[in-house]
Amino acid sequence: MRGQPRPLSARQEAVIAVIRAWITEHGHGPTVREIGTRVGLSSTSSVAYQLAQLEERSLISRTEREWSSCSLESPKPPRRGLRSR
């Protein structure tokens, strides 16, 4: 049985905030370098790692193989157990 999911790190929260703001401002997702600049990460691999973690948690998704195609996912409601009749 799995417990509650881990809370997002401060860095992950910052990345999501950047993506959200960028999409609002530009109509599409930011590049890895644009995210890195805004959250203070100079290594694109560090940004890619954070994005992969967020994608694994279904908080973002990519429609193509480029990170600039990422979009935010709506949180899914918690699953409820089956009801017995």
C-alpha cells in the first residue's frame, strides 16, 4: 500500500510556476534553457531532470520530444474505493 505522495520540492514548485507563467504570457511552453534561467539552474540536464520528475508525477506532459511542447496537466481527483451494494 502506498502512502501519500511526496510533496513537491521548492525547485519543482518554481519550475511549475515558470511553465504556468510562460504559457500564460507566450501561449506555449518554455524551453529548457528558459526554465533554467528563470529558476537559477545553469545546467540543462538539471532542468531536464526536474521536468522528468514532474512528468513522472503526471503534473506536466509533452506532446512532442521537445520540452518547449510541455503543458501542465490538471490534477486528477483522488480515486475512491468501490462501493458495495
